[in-house]
Amino acid sequence: MHVKKDNEIVVLCIGDLIGEPGMAVLEKHLAALKKRYQADLMIVNGENSAKLGRGITAEIMGRLRELGVAVVTSGNHVWDNAKIVPYFSGNSDLLRPANYPAGCPGTGVTLVSVGEYTVGVVNILGRVFMKEITDCPFRTMQSILTYVRAQTPLIVVDFHAEASAEKLAMANFLDGHVSALVGTHVHVQTADERIFPQGTAFISDVGMVGSWFSIIGFKKESPLNMFLTQMPHRFEVSYEGPFVFNAIALTLDAITGKATDIERVQLLDHDLVLQKT
């Protein structure tokens, strides 16, 4: 484990929370992981954190704030629970993808104070294999950086995208311009973490927080039937243990904004027993 220096900050980026099990696992383990990694800032992707595994609620946002989460990112499921829409009007701790049309509520960029430093957090949505109609994520990032880099060199990007190639392309595109690009959406943690030559940390996908023996956090039967029959099936959140907690610990030089370390986090909880409420 990297030993944090005086001029460094640690950002803990946590993978997609899947329904009530994801929230329960997060609430059980987050404090210990924060202490272990000496995390100064915690970012969570929460677009699947609602009870049924789609969308997010204002109540969940309150629970996440109580746990010390500073920023919640999202993706293509951010609008799945329509009751969250009013939350965006007065809050900047929940992000929607910045390359959604300008008429959408909320923002895809926020600035967070971490002691004497400021960290910019950006949420962006990929286009490869995605159904949503969005602006070009690459050109959107160019525009955003003009503003954010004038405020701080510390910038963490959640790129919510399907294709690893698109995520790698974005990381190369942004190398030296952001501190880290972390991928979300796939719910499977990848083993390709690295720091690019100009100081940008990268991983294709952070992973998820949810049922380990599931299909991306959902009961196995519906996805399997969908693949076998090509018919639509309703996905249900899996409450079967053990449960996995996936995250990435980023160590960033607070002066230069460059990454000095990236570490994958994977915790398996075999003791937690959950029942659907």
C-alpha cells in the first residue's frame, strides 16, 4: 500500500451501488476502508442504488452524505427514478453526465473542497453501444477542462461507458490534463489499472458493490433467459451472498494534480445476510 505524503490526497472511487444490498455493504464497510486508505474524498456511482436497482432517490443521497460521501456520479440510469429530478435544482453533489443535452436538469461538473485544496469531479457518458443520444464526450471534456483547470489541477473523471476501447481512448486523450479517469457502468472490475506517461491514473471499470454470485448485481435467471430467448425480461436485484465491495484508491499530488498511485480494492463479505424487504 502506498504511504501518503504531506502533499498528497487520496480519493476513494467506489463502483456502482446495486440496490439495497449495495447500500448495506457500503454502510457496513465504508468507514473501515476510509481509515485504511486514509481517504480524503469519497466518490460513489449511485445510479443503480434505488431499491429495485435502477435510479437513485433523495433519501439515498441523504444516507450517502451521512457516510461521508462527497460526490455521487451516475450514468444512463440517472433518470430511472423520476422523483430525483427536483433534487438537482438545489444540489451539486449528485452529477448527471455532462454531455447530456443542455435542457436536462443538473450538472455534470462540481468542485469540492478537500482541506486547503479543491478537487474537480466530472461525470461523462460514452456513446459506443449506448442507446442515449448525447454530445461527443471528447469535445465535451475539452470544453469542461477550459473551466475546471482554471480552478484546480486536481480533476477526477467518471467515464460511464460500455466499451473498454472508448475508455482507453478517452484516457489517452486526457493524459496530463486530468488526475484520473475511472470507468463505470460494466459492474465488473478490470485489472488494467495504470498511470499514463503524463500522470493520469486509469482503470477501465471500477466494478460494483453488490451480490458476488450474480450477473452484474442482479438475479441470474432473468439475464440468462434474455440471452437464451432474446426476449425482454425484468431484472431483479440479487440478495444472495457473498457480497463484493469494489473501489479504486487514487493517490494524487495536490500541487501538480498528477497521480502517484492507483490501487484496486476488492473486499468480499461472506458474513452479511440480507433479505428482500
